[in-house]
Amino acid sequence: MNTDNIKRREIKKVWTVTEQKNSNIHTASPILEPGNWVDYDPFFLLMEDKFQKGAFSEHPHRGMETITFILDGKLTHYDNATGEGGILEKGDFQFMTAGRGVIHNESPLDGETAHILQLWVNLPRKYKMVKPRYQNMYAKDMPVRQENGALIRVYSGSSGDTVSNTLNYAPVTFVEMVLEEGASISQDLPGTYNGYIYVLEGSGTFGENKVEGKKGQAMWLGSANDGEMSSINISANEKLRLVLFAGEPLREPVVAKGPFVMNSEEEIQQAYQDYRDGKFVTPVD
């Protein structure tokens, strides 16, 4: 890809993620902490979870999407919207659109520990009440971009000329990158996108300002120009594995409470009332 005429992004912020012990069977590392709706738009939170069976029970969602990426272990999932379930393994990815309401659960197999990343993504106002949708994407089926000692698995959006067929209500790019020591790559993004990187293994140099980052650190991308393309340059100081998330900000009001994300307090209250009234229980038409 020719990047001569596009904005090369810098790294705006770097922070180290701290693991927190929630119980004997669950640790959580907040990568994007909730509450920063404007800064993180269209994202709400990103958690790195390690947990065993029983850590989570059935729970509802409305008005949002979840992206679940399996770093290790196996994860069973079930929801009342489709009445179906399945198993996701290392490298697999699920894009769940809660829409107007879903009750679901995710659990490791007996005796196993699942290690996942889960990102909450806002839905645009006009899609808050869409029919729930699940997209289960398997690592072996994902399109891959390979060049210059770099492998990029494209789960959503695109990287260079490699494009995912994942369906998005709000445009989201999610890629996993593995770079050999000394390799460099440029990831293209629309200039409007907010985005960040989380380093899973190794270390590297990031952005036009050449910021050093290593395992367990996250980096927020600097801004670019609306209406133009941009790129973020990444080089591996040693073998490097990372994930990059980026998305189109919605710039809409956000009211979030528990598992519901809407545009007003009235809509949140209605979500709780609908849940209490059992309107999330029967499969959605």
C-alpha cells in the first residue's frame, strides 16, 4: 500500500494493564475502563479475562455489541435469541449484536480456564433495537495478510488489500498481528477512526513518534484527519503479537447502566422493565 499521501499516526498515550483478582476462579484486567464514553467512542470497555466455569451466569444485554476473542482455552456459549450454542477455541472470535435484547452466557469447559478479550461496542441509535445477531468467526477461516515477516489475521474491517466479510452496524476494524523480530508493517485506517493497540507478546516500536511498547501495555492512537486515510506503523524489536481495534465514532448521547447501553435514561429504564417483564426470555423473531 502506498502511504506517501496519508497521515501517519502517532501514539498519543501508553499505559500498563494491571490484573485484578475478582475471585478464586476469575481475574480481570481492564484495558479500556468504562466511563470514558466520549474519548473511547464507539467503544465502552475492553477486558482481559481469565476464568473458570461458574465465574459468570446468564445475563442480558441491549443496545450494544460484544466482541469476544479467545486467547487460550475453549469457551462454550449459549443464547436465547437463536436457541443455539457452540464452542469457540483459541484464535476464534465472536461478534454478538445484542440489539433489542438477548440473554446469553459464556463458560469454559469443566476443569479448564478460558483466557479472552472482550470488547463492548456501541450501536448507533438507529440500530439499538435491531434483531440480535451472532457471527462466530474461526481462526482457520479468517483472511490473512502476509508480508515482510508479518502475519495479520483480519477479523473485521481490512488490512491493506485483505478484507474481512464480517457484518458491522458501526464500522470496526479488528486485526491480530504477529511480527517476527525486525519486521515492520503499516496498518491503514480511515482518518475518522478512534483506535488502540494491546500488546500480547514481545515488544516493538509504534507510531510516527516511535513509542516503545511491550507485553501488557496498551496504546491509544493519535488522531488523523476526517475524510482522509491514515496509517499506524509497527516494528518488532523481538517477536511481537498484538491486537488492534479501531472504529468510527458515533458522536451520540450515551447512557449506560449494567449490561444496557442506550441514548437516554428513559430507554435504560425501559430496558430494565422489559427484562423484568420477561420480554428477553423468549427467542426473538
